[in-house]
Amino acid sequence: MTEALLAVLRYGFETMRLNKVEACTDSRNVASMRLLGKLGFHQDGVRRENTYYHGRFIDEAIFSLLASEWRNAAHVAEEPVEPASDGS
């Protein structure tokens, strides 16, 4: 999922020259929120009971990433990661 989102962000910021990308997720979806944070998104807020899903209203967490933040962090996402040492 990380690679797919990186490809979308790269296209949006570098090809389409977007200034901002927003993402919304179920506020209970910890994995999605962790991924967005890993990629540099900031949580802007929560839309309380904004979406009707499976018979009830749920909160949405709202995140955004600015082009300036992407440019400052883009090199970090592309650097190779050293394998973890097993201590031996």
C-alpha cells in the first residue's frame, strides 16, 4: 500500500503540480492513519459522525500533505533503507 500511495502522491505533486492532497479515513482505522503519518501527512481534524456506514454514523479523520512538505520529505522516502542488524 505504501508504494501505491507514494506513486499517487508523486504523480499529484510532480506531474499535476497540486499544492495539497487530502485524505479521509475512518477514525478507527489505525493502520491507515499510521501510513498517512509515515508519509508526512498531518491530521487536520475529525468530522464527527460524518459518514453513514453499516447502519450507523462514523467519524472521519482528515489528513493533508502540502507540496512544500512533500518536497522537503520526498528524498527521505526514496532513500534505500539499511537492513536491520540481527545483533550478531
